[in-house]
Amino acid sequence: MIADKLTDPVCGPFWRAAQERRLELCWCTQCDAAVWYPLAHCPRCAAPTTWRRLSGRASLHSWSEVLLPINPAFPEPYITALVVPEEALGTRLVTQLVDCAAADLRCDMPLAVCFRPLVGQEPDGCLAPVFKPA
Amino acid sequence: MQSLDQLKRRSVTPDWGASTALADVSGQTAIAGIGETPHTGASGRTTKAMALLAVERAIADAGLEPGDIDGLMVGFGIEDQLTPDDFRAHFQTGNPLWYNTQGGAMVWAATCMHTAAQAIAAGQATHVVNAFAVDWATRRTEGRLAHSEYHADEPMKAHFELPYGWFPQPVYFATFARRHMHEHGTTEAQLGALPVAFRRHANGHPDAVMKDRTLSLEDYLHRPYLASPFRVEDCCMISDGAGAFVITAAERARHLRHRPVIAEGVGHGRIHGAPYIAQQGDITSTPQVFSAPWAYAMAEVGPLDLDVIAVYDCFSMTALMQIEDLGFCGKGEGGSFVQDNRLHFDRPRQQGGIPCNTHGGFLSHAYTLGISHVIELVKQLRGTAPNQVRDAELAAYAGFTADEASTLILRRGDR
């Protein structure tokens, strides 16, 4: 586990933005494209990267509902998913889905970001971007 | 012999990964001996004790003596694999051993044939043993199964995947399976055809962990989800066991005890952006799409020439996707392809099938990470497998590590 995700030099901006209920992604302004997972420099053009706020609208690429104990840290059931932000169609965010039942889900459905504390995450109460049906 | 350029021209692949440029080693080496331990649940056996037993059996099977062995290949990153000192101490031999850790199981159970071919051609070794052992069932019982720590140790996975419970491996591939079902209409009954076929093979195999437990499609569909759409039956077992095989020059193998099994083609491929499979260009495919074309080009064969295959079935869907990626059907057609007993040992290619994991695979034989898959193919090509495919002459192993895949094409040699 990460000692302090908020202060990590490379990944910290994602988590700090989430505490203020913003979804931000590492971005290359030269290429005008997401760099995910984050890097200090763009792997395509080597320009320094920055962070860009996204709308929070996304589509559901795929998901799985975990129903039997598989992760001691995560009480089942929970739904984990890959989602595609509307501004970065080549990028997938790993996330959880909330405020929905598995029976209501289908791939490619529209989603909207929201911010919740995740079970077992440090620091206690740290908000994380998760998604719900739009 | 084909040049790298020739092999590359004949190996067209998608743009979200790449083939590894492996030199043509077609026909150079053979598997001359095979050995395995019993495969079990938690047994208290150590990896080294199991590996030494498998090695001892493989050497004897080849008709060689321990003192004839001058090369040892094992895997890296798996706990407590054999060292040259272990080998010499156990067998009381003093000869030098060429030692290489790009062997063992997973993708390396295929690529070790390429690595060994080059070492043998360079005069570094004559008889190489490739060995792999795993004691994860014992480790799990004792609460020291560590292989999930990989996820926590990788910084990007730790930041952006772990917090959301997108691990361990069943969750990855359950997510991929869901997308395959969405894009291609694959059904749960089609997915269930794989565990059911492999269980039938295990029921006919004396060494399979699941030899006494049957599984019908109806049973499968009534089982609860572990991580939807996967049930426990879609996921590899955890077991203790070891396997080993002896590699030597093809010409040399002709003079040993058994009919040789010749390595005709080797392939390897990897996704761009490895190891982050969440970002993989197409999660309804595997890196086998980058590996198989190279191996086919090297062997100068195609999927329809194969009599029997052993596919890395860490999960039912990873096997189904690799069956597509090996070219037995188009992308997305795997669900309907695997129905109608097409993977069963008694539905040969002459009847539109492709016998697959005839020992039971990871789902029902044992989770030895691929070394038993290769050993099973050797038995098939010798004509001594428990679920023997009639007149099997050409076989392929499809290896996999999530972000990498490999392919080994084996042919029954002449005496």
C-alpha cells in the first residue's frame, strides 16, 4: 500500500484533486492527450506533462461484481470497473461503481463521477473518484 | 533458415503490441525426456525437493545419467527454484552447468526452447534440463502465499488499481470476460464449455488433481459467481507440484530412449505499455496475437495443421481468447467455436475439433504454470497420453503472463 498517496510526487495530484471533488488526469499539452498512468514527461513527445480537469462523464468499458471473499481488504460484494473518460477515449480508469445494482449495468452505458471514501484506504476518509450511472 | 526480416514480414500483428524478433531455430532442438512429481493440494513438500524429483525422472526418461546434464534452466521470480549447487549436491556430480533463469514455466516454458537452442548451437551445453516447481498450495495453507504482493509493489497499480479492488488476477480477467461477452455475444454456457471439457480430460487422467470430481455444464451454470461472470470453476486451482524436461540437439535426441519431439517454431509477444493490462488496446484479445504468427512463420505451419494444443488456462476466458488468437476461429467467434465438444480429445481436427488441454489444464489437472502443458504435449506426440489424440503429429503450447504470451510448436520426430 502507498504510505501517503496525497504527497506522492507523480501520483499525488490525482488524489489531491479528488479531495476537492475534481477528477484530474495527467495530460500532455503538446500532444493534447492524456498520459495515463501519469509520467513527468510525455512518452510520445517528451514534453513536461501537466494535470487537466475532466468533466467526469465517462462510459462503462467493463465491470465485475466480486461476490466471494477474494481480497481480505475489501468486503464483498463490490463492483470494480474500467471506465473511459469522454475526453480521453484511449484511456481507462480503474474504479468502483456505486449507487447501482449489477443487474442495471451494461457495457458502454454512460456514467458520472462522484467522490467517496474507499474502504481500507489511507489516509482515513480520503476521497476517491468513483462512478455511478449517469 | 529464415532471416528475421522474413519472419517479420510473415508475422503481421495489430498495433497495440509487438512480436519479439526470435531467430529461426526450427528443427534444431528436441525434448528428449520428461518428468513430473505427483500433483496435489497442500503437501508440505518443498519446491526444491519436488523439482529434483521431476528432474531425476526427466533424466531417467531420456535414458541419460545426471552426469550427462550440463545445462540447467529455471524461472526467475518464483520462490526457491533450483540452483546449480542444488543439482550437484543432490546428484553428486561435479561437472560444470550452464545456468539460465529465462526458463521454467509460463511464457518461458516455450521460449526456453529458443534460449536452449542458441546455447546448444554455441557449444555452451549439450543436455539442458528445464525445471519448474511450485508449492503455492502449501504456502496458502500456511498463510504465506505472496504472489499477490506484486500488485502492491508496483507503484501505478498501488495508486490507481489496488484502491478500487481491481485485483487479484480473477478480477482482471472477469472484467475482460465481461467485455468479450458484450462485444461478441459470448455466453456463460459457452464459457462453461472450457471448464467442462478440461474436467472431462482430468477425469481420464491419473495424475490430475480433479480426476475423481466430475463437472457437467448444468453443474457449472448452477455454481455461484466468484467475480462475475467468473465462477470458481473458471479459475485455476492452486496446487503443489513440479515438472522438468530435457532439451538436446534434435539429431542427438534421435539416439536417445524415446521418439524425439522437435521444436519447430517459437514465438513471443508483448503489449505496449506493459505491465498495465487495464490500458491494453483490446481487452478481448491477448498478446498471443503477437506471438502465434511468429511461431507459425518459423514452423511454416498454420493452425489447421495442429492436432492438439495446450493453452495457458489461468482462466476459462484467457484460454478462449487465446484459441481465437491462435487462429482457430475469428475474433469473437470463440464462444461458438468451443461448443459441440470441439476441445475434447476425441474430436480431432479431421472432425472440426482441436483437442485442448487433454490433461485437464490449470482448471482441473494442476496449476504448474505451463510446464505440465508442455509435458502433456510431449506425451501426445509420443502416443502415450492418457487421453490420446489419434495420430497426433503436430502440437502447440500457448503460454501467457497477462502482458506477454508465447507459442511453442512441437512435431513428432522420426526415430
